[in-house]
Amino acid sequence: MSTTTLSPQALAQACADAMWADDHATKHLNMELLSVDAGKASIRMRIAKHMLNGHGTCHGGYMFTLADSCFAFACNTYNQRTVAQQCSISYLTPAFEDDELTATAREVSRAGRSGIYDISLHNQRGEHIAEFRGLSRTIKGSLLPDSQP
């Protein structure tokens, strides 16, 4: 069966499975992929003691990494290798040890080789922690082999 016959959700899941297999950074931080669909993804991560900065709050780099991983899974749902072209994050309120942060990505626009994705981070109480915007760029190659019938 060709990957072109898969539903958008099945293709997104197959792409996520292929990426997850080699994503050592995301797995090392004990992130959990909650869901994926065309142009969308959701990932959760618990804040551990080693992620705290000198203020006793979660280091912004870990929150950025969570959002960036979610961005990567969302923009790679079409079986076209896609990378970050530019990203920015706004930190709204701190996260603390044992907080469980969930990043939720949604595609805003996708045209040609470029895409725009917004990723919101919330804690387990539903508090809005940060907002990330990623600009993607499609490069050569695919995530899945396309087996012909």
C-alpha cells in the first residue's frame, strides 16, 4: 500500500512513529506524545528538579524544548521532512518542579515550503505558561518509505 492512500490522521501517526523512533532528545526528557493529526500535535512533560534554574523555576530552555518538539511533530505530519526556520517564545508565568506541562501545536498556515505553527504550553491546572511560534521549512526527503503496490 502506498502512503498516499492513508488517511491524513493515519499518515500523521505513521510520520510521528517514524520520528519518535529516532528522537533521542525528546525521549531523554521523558516527554509523552499524547496525540498527532495533520498539522497538530500534543506532548506532555513533567518538570524534574534538574530542570530548575537559580530562581527555583523551570529553566526556559526546557519549556522551549518541549514547545519545539511539539512543533516538530506537528509540522512533520505530511511525510515531507520539515525543519524549523525560525522560532520564538513568550514566557507568561513560571513553571515549577513536578508541574506537568502540555504543549499543544496547531498549524496556522502552510504554503509552498513554508509553514507557521502556534504552540501553547499549559500546566496541569490549565494555566497558560508560554506561547511559542515556529516557522517551518520543508526540505528534501520523506519520513516514510513509499512502498508501491
